Amino acid sequence: MKNRISIPLPPSMWISLIAILCVVGGCLSVQAETEVSAKQKNVPAHLESFLQVSCIDCHDGPEGEAGFDLRRVLSNGINLQDTKLDPPWVKIIDRVAAGEMPPREAEQPNVKDRTEFVSQTSQWLQKHQKQRDRTYGRVRARRLTRIQVERSLHEILGIDIPLAEKLPEEGRPRGFTTVAEYQTMSHHYLARHLAVVDDALDEAFHRALNPAEACHRDLEPRAIARSNPRRRCREPEMRKGQAVVWSSTMAYYGRIPATTAPADGWYQFRVSCSGINVPQTEGIWTAIHSGPCISTAPILTAVKAFEVGDAPTTVELETWLPKGHMLEIRPQDSTIKRARFRGGQVGVGEGEPQKVPGIGIDRMSMRQVYRYTVKDVQQRLFGSVELKEKSHNQFEPVTKKPRKVLAELIHSFAQRAFRRNVEKKVVVNAVSLASNMLAEGRSFVESLRAGYRTILCSPEFLYLKESPGRLNDYEIASRLSYFLTGCPPDDTLQTLAQTKQLSDVDVRRHQVDRLLGVGDKRETSHVGRDSLARQFVKDFSAEWLDLDQLDFTQPDRKLYRNYDPIVRMAMLDETHEFLVDMVLEDRPVKNLVAADYTYLNSRLCRYYKLEQDVSQGIQKVDVSEVSHRGGLLTQGAILKVTANGSATSPVVRGAWVAERILGMKIPPPPDGVPAIEPDIRGATTIREQLVKHRADESCASCHRQMDPFGFALESFDPAGQWRSHYFAVTKGRTKLGAEVEASGQLPDGQYFADIDELKRVLASQPEKIARGLASHLIVYGTGGELSFSDRQAIDQIVTTAQETKYGFRSLLKSVVTSPLFVEK
């Protein structure tokens, strides 16, 4: 940690912090008002009459069927300030429109009455929701997520250190951390935010005024290998002029102390190496991890996987290393022969006689890198102020008018931090604080830093400032940029906002292409270390597809021995590369469920038991239907994230498909209904257990909608491999159990025999997939949940993209040109 300039919290900053809490408090007070005013009954008499005749008998009071209390719904009615009163009415409309209610065995209303009820109730609900949106906006006070805070600080200050992990974790009960209604604010969050701001400012001012020499090392084999060849340890050994690591299951074997980071930072590595005892049919898959590489700190970070053969190869990578962390490089393919070593250490010459594969390292280089140059950081902090070099790499700002310059710098800084043009009166507190500190004898740097700190703790930085109604161009720029890049608007967007061009739908369409790097040969994004489209894909899919939960559980090693770190990295790459292709090539959304290609490397190809010839690296591979692969549903990352590591559940996987792919809202199970635990003894299958569970009418309606998708996916185990039978575990021994039955019937009556038929059925209804994806994009991009009155806008988004067969990027453009995207 750099030496921090100690600055007590001034009154102006306390005002800013209190203002942030007031933003949240205001929302809470609205909810408090709601509890009183929501009691007012406002249901039109003719709508209530229909419900009294057709529905109240089964849903009268708290004990109503399926726990639905219609009498309370009628009593509450609808209130402009309380969105929680809307869902029961949406449920009523949808169930009556689908003919599900009243139930078939009950007396049915005539077609005319049913149609009029659905139409009139829809109009009544839409009227109230649209009035609410005009008054309050679709989206309440929306805070930057912790990733957005990190990237905003990076862009504003010219730094690149990890900051998001220092902020409190964010829940996403509705799928995305961007949803304003479920974002929280507390004194604890503010304290952590203040600490993050201090860390960011420390880094920026240190880089600008006291830049350190970047670390650079060229490592020969003897520097990479253990220093004492007689010592048994876990470092590489010297063999025929190479630093060698043998295939083994031993943790931290292959650690390289010579790569230990002298300071926190991003480091680029080049590793020149070749394989030893390479198998005839495969190369040697090797994994690179980073960490302290000691037993008291067992967690390692996956960095890269690569395949090495007999011929020398060079691998390049870039990774963040905290001070004291190092690289570990070793073969980690669980399907190749592995050496055994006694006592948890390896002696020189102990691996060779076992004739196992190994990797020999010829040389390495290590270089610390920064995304921004020192000049970049200096310009962001000091603008055109002269920086005089007092001594080597020691700079000091020099100005004859410090008070005037302070005010100008803080005002300019606030415009970047607040993402818009800012009147000088907005920053008067920050300027006053800095000026007073200067008058009290504090240095120019200390005073400037205090002013910047005040700006970065303002609600205008931490929250997206939007007013009810149509967004202005600066607000559109922020929404568009955070949606596609997770970053504040760049200079191009700011210029378009200043000239009021972002209200033009054609301009916004063009910006989608630019921000995703379509047709752009640049290798890095606004964030810095990924292609533009890949960064969007990583951000969106982490939450949309739950890929950020990939490591939440680990497959049982006794049951799924072929799952290893190489496979895990390849699975993630498969999904990311597939979605990048979907975006850049504007592939039709039916490919999300039924593509005839995927992205594999040779290790994942072998894991899937496919016979394609895949050369080194991840690449596009054609797959036939007999492979059962193609589309998201059959990708390893998706199959793993929807399982618990030891067993699968058609309920969990089915709900995931219904919600993530088709955009359906699956309510939580009723209170008191226990979860189904798979029978690992193999006495009963999960399908057999569900038969009894679905007999309960309170459960059946939802299970009919989601379980069929999960049944089809039962052909894949928790580790993502194809299976025809379940495993049965008895007395600690594993054997084949019951045969998997993957057939099912969809809610519309269509039957399917297996996953391949299900994929064909889903692909034949691309508009449903497009509607689901468009819904998720709108929620993710605007931070507002969809209401009943938004359905028409979603339909229009889908219709607009129809010409391209609902291309992924076409849907993105339809989203940003929709009225929903440019209204609060």
C-alpha cells in the first residue's frame, strides 16, 4: 500500500454520504406510504364481478387453492407507488387467457366474457403501470455495480488495479446485479466505497508523482528450477538443460519462485517449452495457475491452459499478481499417466523412471505492464499543469495560481466522474474544501486529492442520474456505455451527447457496432484486456447464464474423474467463444438451442467423446446431431452450473432453461414444500420421485412448464458428459443404475423423445427465444424489471429483429432503439 495522505472526512463529504443514504431512504419512504395507500380498493366493478363468479370459490382467503388469496388481491387493488401489488393481476390475466383458469372441471365462462375480461383487465393494469412510469420512472434510483465502480475509477484516474472485490458482494435475486429495485445501500457499503476510493486515489497519485520502475526478468532454466538439486521440494528440476515438471496430482508442484511478484500488478509472461514423453495421439495439456502456492493459502487462480507437443512452443499470457504470488505450471490432464511421489515432495530423478509425460521449460520472461502510461495518469489528475521532476521519477506540480487551478481541475474531474456537463455550482463543496485546505497550509497535491475524493463519494458518481420520462443525451450515453462495456461513456459518446445526436436511433445502432468492435481490428477493449465483444459477452453471460457460479460446486472426483482444470477452462472458453460468434456474426437466436457447431479444443473434444480432428487451441468445430452437442443447453459450462456436483435435478435444470432461455418467470415453490433430493442409491429415479410431487395441484402447474426441459437434459451428468444410465452408490461402491429416460411433453402438448428432439422443437419457435433474450437484455441494460405494460415494447423489439432471423446483434440494436431503453 502506498503512503496514504490522511484526510479527515470534511462536512461536505458527510453531506454527500448522507445524500446517498437519502436516495435509498426516499425509496423506502415511498414503500412505507404504499402500505397505507395500497389499502384503497380500486378494482372496476365489472372485473370484480367476473372474478367473484368464476374464481372466488376456489381462492377465497389465505387457504385458497395454490395459496392464492383472491379476496386479498381484490381488496388491495392496484397502487401507483407499489409494484408488489401487480404480479397477482398479471397471473390472473395470463391464466385466464390461457384457459387454465377456471380449471377444466369447473364451470367455464363463455368465450365472449373470457375475452372481454382479459382485454379489459389488461387495459386497466397497463393504464396504471404507464401512469406509474410517467410519475416515478420504470427504474428507481440505480447504483453502479461494483464492476462498474471499478471500471469507472479506472477510466477516470488511469489505473488498472482490482477494486471490485473490495466492495460488498451483490445479490441478484432477479438475475442481474444491475436491477435497481434489489440494490442495497448501507453505512457498511459507504465505508467500503470510501476505502476503495482512497485505494484508487493512492494508486493514481503514486503513479503520477512517484512512478516505480517496472519489473522485468528474463529467466533461464536454472533460475526457473529449484536452487538446491539435493532438496526434495515442489519446484521444477533440471533435466537436459530444461526446467522440468512431471505429470502428477500433487498440489503446487511446478511452482516457480522466480516468478514471484515484487509488487501488486499486471504481468506479461512468455514461456518457451516442449513436451516430454508426449502420448502418441495427444499433446500434453498443461495448466498455469497463480497464487502463494503454499498449503496455508490453498486457493489458486486459473490463468491459462495450453497443449504442448514434442516441438518447442511459446505461450504468452497476462495476469494480475498480488505481491508475493507466483506461477505454477504443470501438466493437469487427468486422463494421462501421473507420477506418484512419497512424502508430499519431489526429488530430482524420481519422475523419470515412472515414464510419465512432463513439460520442459527452456526459458521464461516476466514483465510488469500498465494499461495507462505515466503521462496518461498525470494528464487525468493534473491536466495541463506543469509537473517538475525533482529527482529521478519524483514529480511535483508547479503553478503560480493554485486556487484557480484547483477549481478548474476539480470542475473538469467532476465532468468525467458525473458523466455529463457540470455547472460550477455543483462542485462548490469540493472546491471549497480543497481551497480551505490550501489556505491552511496543506500542499497542492493534498488539497487536490481531497477535492477529487469528495467528487468520487458523491451520489452523482455512484448513482446513474436519471429523471422520469425520456432520458437526455448524457443519460442515454451512460446507459448505452454501461450496458455494452460496463464503463463510463468514452469521448465519442460524450461528444455525441453534447451535440444531442444520441436521440437518433440510427446513431445508437451505429454505436452498438462500434462499442462491440464490429469490423474493428483492435485487439483490446475499453476495459483493456479483452476484445470488445468478448468483454460484453463475459459480463452479460456471467449473470444471464450463471457462469459466475461455475466454481460454486465441484464434480465428485470419485464419480467424474475426467473433469479437471483443463476441462473447466475449456468449458468456459466454449461458451464465451460461441457467444462472441453469435454477436459478431449476428447469428440467429435459434442457434442458442440448436447450433450445428460449437467451439472446442482437443481436450474438450476428447472429454465430449467426439472424434473431430482439433488442432491446438479453441476453434469452431462442426457437430452432428449424433454428438448430441450444439447450442448452449449441451455445453459443459451450462450443464455443470445447473448441477450440484454429485447429482442432477430436472427441476433445477428445467427452471434454468425456462427462465434463462425462454424468459419465463417461474415462482418460488410454495412454503412447506420440501425440495426433492436425488436417490443416490439408484432405487428410484428423479422422474419417479417427481410423479408424486407433481400430483399436488399447487406444484403441478409450474412443474408442467419447466420439468420437461430438465428431463431432456438428464442425458448429461453433473460434469457435462453424456450418459445413458445413472450412477448408483451403495456401500461406498459405484455401479450403473437405472436407465435415463429423457422424453417429455411440453405445455403446448408436443412430445419429444430426447434432447435432440427438444432442441428441434425449441429451434422451430425462434420468436420465443428472441423474446426471452430481449427481455433479459432490457432488464440488464436498463436496471428495471419488466412490467405487464412493457410487453408490447418487447414484442416490437422482437418484430424489428425478425428480418435477420432474430440475429443476436440485431436484437441488441432493437433493444437500444426501443422506447424502453431511452426512458427512465
